[in-house]
Amino acid sequence: MDTNQRQALERLIAIAKKNTGQCRRVADFLLSWFNGPVCGGWGVTDVWHLDRCILNDIRIVFDFICEDTSYPDTFGYYDDLQEIARLWRPQIFESVPAAQA
């Protein structure tokens, strides 16, 4: 992951930790990469509802995902993605004992 890709990912992570419609869409994108089967997919038409700068960051990260077969936790973002999952997918953690989550 080069500097430009890392910066784009970090901007998306920061956005996904907030609470707006755009933030939800960014979270959906990131969580589908993190663990799609558990966290759910991402609707490609969500890009229609994103500001151009956010969309550009998604393009950068999506291009990276297409080129590299790694998950975001491989690059040290596990805790961030867990935080985003807890914010946007709390139902995933409802049945998991605290020691395992």
C-alpha cells in the first residue's frame, strides 16, 4: 500500500466513524472489504450519494483492493474496522460474549 492509498483509506476510516448518510455508505464499503459475509455487502449505487472527494478516495482504495489480495487488517487497521463494525453493525456483537468480541 503506497502513501496515497494509505491516506485515502485513513480518510475513509475517519469518515466511517461518524454518523451521516455518507458515513454509512463509506462504512458499508469498508466493512464489505473487511468481512463481507459477516458485515454485509456494499451497494455500488451508493456512489451516487457521495461527495466527489469521498468518491475519489473510494476509487483509490477500490483500485488497491483489485490489485492486492489483502484485507484492511493486514495493514494495521483491525481495531479501526472493529470500531466501525460496532458502530454500524452492533447486531454482530450482541450475541458474542465480551471476552470474545
